[in-house]
Amino acid sequence: MSGAAGVNIWRQPAQVWAVAFACVIAFMGIGLVDPILPAIAESLQASPVETELLFTSYLVVTGLAMLFTSWISSRIGTKATLLVGLGLIVVFALLCALSGSVDAVIGFRAGWGLGNALFISTALATIVGAASGGSAAAIILYEAALGLGIAVGPLLGGILGEISWRGPFFGVVGLMAIAFIAVTVLLRGADEKRVPVPLSAPFRALRQPALAVLAVAALFYNIGFFVLLAYSPFPLKFGAMGIGLTFFGWGVALAVTSVWVAPVLLRRLPRSTAMMLVLPLLALDLFAAAIVVGSPAALVACIIVGGLLLGLMNTILTESVMEATDLPRSVASSAYSAVRFLGGAAAPPIAAALAAAFGASVPFVFAGISVLISALTILIGRGALARIDGHEADAAEEAVAVLMGDAG
């Protein structure tokens, strides 16, 4: 990213800003519903397990769709893929806002996940192709949009959630509609000729030992990620604004380490070593959360520390995927992301069920053990990962890694 030194990244064509704005809104969707989970449970008379399925339906569909987005976009073009994705998000966010039952919201969140997968799978390529100042400047813009979206999503969800649990969904409808119009009017020249990608490519990719090891490690890591994100609002017992502010801090911490700290760490340590350092620290943080779950202030501290560690792992893991095989990076990322999101999809309802059966601390223990399994997977499979420690990813490759790995 140092390649952007001396380049004014803020002087960009209007079409770049249109896609970057849409990226911010898309990534806001990751944490937008977090502050309103307790309110949805109360208003729609839903159990915590049912409420957590809002994450599950979204992540299952996003993950499965990732297996097919490269096939779709290589045939209909980037602009069409972006607009279909944005249009689906607008429609399904509106349906969520108008829903009268938790089952309906769960179903419509699945449609939202499909739209998000289509959009984020092509947004970075569009920005890189249209930005002035080279790929490094485009990457900085994209990462800034990603970090801003992850941080602002919970905050906006908290503000609008104080009015009604429907408020955040209506907010997304308005913002995404603006993004849709902006991309329609301003995005030109994005539909260059593409080479069709075989439908089977991501499935074949998972036969590669290195990619399989990283995908399994990411699956268990993502359980820890989404227990922290999706379950924590319940034991905090804050209102929507309090939860929103807590996860705004979490998002800022995640963005800072992902964009600035992880590259510094990786200049000093091999990628596999860095993962085996950060994963046990994350597990310790989750075990600490289990111990202090009855103290809101201490739990908030664990959530923020978790954000710092999650930001490191997101970048390290996804960069590793980029270097693990000779496969096209979009194919490797799609296969990896699909498996990873399955862990995220399973974690929230399992956590809620464990809390109901055994107490509020047990989900964090479950998350910590899952993260340790992730570390053990890297340790056992390190022989297959020798390649990731011997390659330096260039700036464009690092950005693709962040795109696919942090989309969930």
C-alpha cells in the first residue's frame, strides 16, 4: 500500500465515488441489525435463537452465492452484476422493514444476502478498473470504504433502532436506492470483455490441500467472529444506542488493525506463524468474555479487544488464501468464502441455544474452543501451507483478499 505514496487518492472520477459509496452501505449491513436484535426479539415475540437466524439466513445465502458470482459476472458484466445486487438489497431490506413476523424477516434477510454477494463480488474490480492513481490508490479507497461501513453500520443501527426496530432497514433502503441511481448514471466502461468462468471452478478449488486447510480454519475462526458479533448484544443488556456505540468501537478497532497493523505484522512474521500467534490470543479474549459476562463494562472491553484481533486475522487469513494456490484468485476466494460463511451462519443460533440451556457464559467458551480448533488446523496443516510463507502479495492481491474475506 505504500505504492500509493504521493498520489492524491481523493481525486477520482465520479463513477469511482459512486461504487465506493455503495460499498460503504453494503458493508454497513454486516453490523446493522446488531443493535436491534433484542428489540426485534421483544417486538416480534421471538426467542433469541429465532432472532439469531437473521444472521444465519443472510450468511448461508451469501456464502452459497459466492460459489456462483464469478460465473454470473463473467457472463453479464460487472455493471449489471452490481445493479442486480444493489436492487436485490433494496427490495429485501424494504420487505424486512415491512415484515410482521420474525420468520418473514429471516426469509427476507436471505434475499438480502444474495444481493450482497453479487455486489461485493464485483465492486473492487470496478473500483480498480476506474480509479486514477493506479491500483494502490484504488485499494486504499476500497479499504477505507470497508472500514467505514463496518464501523458505521452498528452506530446507524443504534440511532435508527432507538426509533423503531424497523428504522435501520428503512435506512438501508434509502441509502441503497441512492447508490443504485448513482451507479446507474455514473458507472461507464465497466463491461469489458470477460472470459467465462466454469461453474465448477470453486468446487474443484477446494480439492487443493492448502486451500482446504485454510477454509476449515476459517470456518472455525468465523464461529468465534460471529459469536462475538451476533450473540454479545444479548448479555450486554444495553438499549439499541448502547449496543450501536459498542460495536462502532468494535468496527473501528477491526478496521484499524486490518488496514494498518496487519501489514506491519506480516512484514515481520510468516503468515502461518502470525495466525498461530493471533488465534490463541483471540481464544483467550473469548474465554475472558465468558468469565466477565456479568459485567457490561468488562464485556465491552473484551468486544473491543476482539475487534482488534479479528481485524488482524481477517487480513492474514485472506492474504494467505491469495497465495495458497495457482488458481485464479477470484475462484480461490469464492471457494474459501463459501466455507467460511458456513461457520458464521451456524454460530449465532448455536450460541443462543447454548445460552438458554447452560447460561450466558457458555457461548463464549464454545467460541473460544472453536478458535483453538482453527489454530490447531493451521498447526497440523502447516506442511501444506509452506507456499503462503514464501510469497509476498502485491497491493492488488491484498485488496482482493480483503474484499472476499471481510464480506461476511
